[in-house]
Amino acid sequence: MSTEQRWQDTVQQLLVGTRRGNVDRDTLLADCAALGVARFGARLPQMPDGLVPVPLAPPENAQIAGESARNVLSQVLGWDDEALLTEWCAAASRAKVVAAHAQLPQLLALGGARPTLRPAIRLVLGARGQWLALLSKDWAWAVGINEQEPYDPDAPAGKRLTALRQWRRTDQGAVRALVAERFPEERRATDRQLLINALEVGLTIEDEPILEAALDDRAAGVHDHALRLLRKLPGTALAQRAERRLWDGLREADVIPDGRFELEPDAAEQRDLLHDGNAETGIAGRLRAAAASVPPEFWELEQVVASPWAKPLLQGIADALPLAGDPVPWALAAAEVLTGMALLDAIDSLPARSAAEVLVAVSHDWKYDLLDHGCSQLPGPWSAATTEALLERFVVAVTPGWRTGRPPPVLLTRGDVGVLTEQWPRIAERWPEHTNEQAVLHLRVQLRDAFDRRGDQ
């Protein structure tokens, strides 16, 4: 009997009923289910030749985040806050746990859309997340596939620079060799400047020969970018040349009459000055250039502050802050002559810990907007001491009209949770409109507690 005929008989028995048809109920229902699928169900597709089935997921050897931590991550993903997500991933990494399987697709999708989050998300993917990343080309960045855009010398400038910078992060030597080979061959100044720009990622003293040669470039943009990068490196020939000029042209931070800086700069010094604009012309500009090329410890701070040339010298020293062993005293002195935005640029060039120390030191009388901008440059979470100091700065700053009554978001999202919790009554009194900010702090407290409880990770 064919399947079609058996289905017709089963339908007839259903209409008649089990009692009149003398059929067992369970048997009839089983036949109905099986034959109904055979009659109306879609056929399974044929497996194409050469198709490789998805491999089974590997076992997860790392411990999975506990229920509390998973709940916090769900809230963080709902808030769509990059700072909170980065903090969660860092806390999970310290606790040696990974994200739950169900949350991996959303994390991988976020990493695909926002490259800045990828280093944090990689910390919590585990073996299951890496396996999952292989199933989609949009997620392949998590295992290092397709994240490196191939360098094409004929591609548009933006794509070339992106590819070189990505390549530079994984193989500095290869990019250095490519730049050294192609730089003399590039006819357009924009292409030569692009190659120098690529060296900014992972800049080291090994890049000095290329940058030194680029100082002979006739294009101001190429020359100036190479010069700015050289000034970031310690122990260069540029620094030695600048030191010799300062020794020859100054005494106790004052210009020697009829000395080097009162004469016109020679060709060698012109080579070490920025060419675009008027910032490094005249005696003041030349002093600023030399000061920007040597470590701040070259100077006696008291002599610089007392010098009639203190302003250009301190402006140059501010550019050289990353070379200082202790940048705080130099930044405090430079704060007397720099504009707020110029000082923020100097702070932004420092490592996170030094930047926080300098910001705390120089921000005593800053207005709210400048303080908020400076704090936004500091990655969180801040230390307790930094949080306490910056809270004091915000308390006394006049809040702009558009934020009257509301606490600074950067303080609540990046400050130390312990300090903020302890100081919350004071914060609430100073800024009485704090519903959203209090929710952020409450979530960060949950995050901290979820990983502090070892039994619930």
C-alpha cells in the first residue's frame, strides 16, 4: 500500500472515529502524525557535493561568568555604553572568566561594528567565541581573519593608510621596510606624507633613519610630519643637534647677545624647524623648536621660569612632555603660558597614568567645559586618588546652564566606584537631578560586586 493510500485510510478513520472504526487511539494518532508529515511536509534539501558541515563546538575550558555577572552584562549591552562594556570585559578578564555562550553573538556583532571595542571583547570570548567567530566573515576579526586589510598601492589614500596602520600593529619591521623602499619613489607629496603617517603607529627609534631622511623633503607637509614624529623619540640625532644649539646660544636660559639665536638660522637649523606656518620663525620660534626637541630634564626649571624667553621655552617643553621622567612640574610651569586647548593636547600625548597626574595638578581653576574635555581624555576606571581630586574640581566648577543640577557623566562612568559610592550623598546634594547618573553608578556597583564574589563568577 502506498503512502498516499495509507494517508487516505487514516483520514477516513479519523472521520469515523476510533470506536466505530475499531482502531486503537494511540496507533491512529501516531499514523496521523507520521503520514501527515510525509504527505504535507517539505522535503529535506539534498546535501551539495563538497559541502563541509559545521564542526562541533569545542568544549569551553575557561570558567563562564556567573549569573550576577551575566545579568550585569545584559544591562550593559542594553545601555550600549562602550566605557561600561570595556570595564565589564576588563573585570571578567581579571577574574579569569569568559562571557556566557548566549551573549557571544551580540558581543561579536558589536566588535564587528566597532573596532575600538575589539581588544576588550577578545578578552572574554573563550574557545566557544572563537569557534563561533569562524562561522561568519563579519566576526572573523576575533580570530585575526580579515582584520588586516591588504595593502594595495593603487587603492585610494584612505584605504592605503588604514591598511598600513593595521599592518604596522602586527609587523612593524615589514611596514618600515616598505616605507623605506617606496618613499623615494613616490612622486606626489601626499603619497610620501601618507607613508610617514603610517610610522606613527608603534613609533620606535628604529624608524629614525627614515624620518631623518624625510627632513630633506621639499614638501612642507612631509617634512613637518616627520619632524613631529622625530621629536617624540628620545636619543635622536635631532635631539643632539638641538642640545648643541641651546648650549651655544643660551646662558641660564637667556639668549647670548650676538649668539647663535640672534643670527639667521643656517641651513642645518632650517631643516630642524617646522616649515608650515610662522610658529617657528624668529628667536622665539627657534627657541620653541629647540625646546620641543630635547627632554625637559635638559633644563633647570627655575631658570626657565625666570627667563625673559620663558613663554616660547615652556611652549616647546610642553610638546616634549612625553619625554619627561616626571611631567608634572613641567606641565604646571607650562600651564602659565599655554591656552587650555594647547595644554589638553599636551596631556593627551602622555600615557594614561601620567596624564591623570598632570590633569589633576593643572586643573585647579579650570572651567567646567575644559575640565570635562580633559577628563574625557582619561581612560577609566580612574584610581581612587584621581577620582577624589577630580570630584573636588567639578564640585567647585560652575556647571553650564544646559547641565544645571546634573552631575558630570564622565565622573560617574569613569571614576572609582568606591569613592563615588562613599561620596554619593555629597554628589546628590551638589547635583540634585541625577536619575540616569545614579542608575549608571548603581550598575557599576553591581559590576564590581559581581566579580568580587568569587563564588558567583
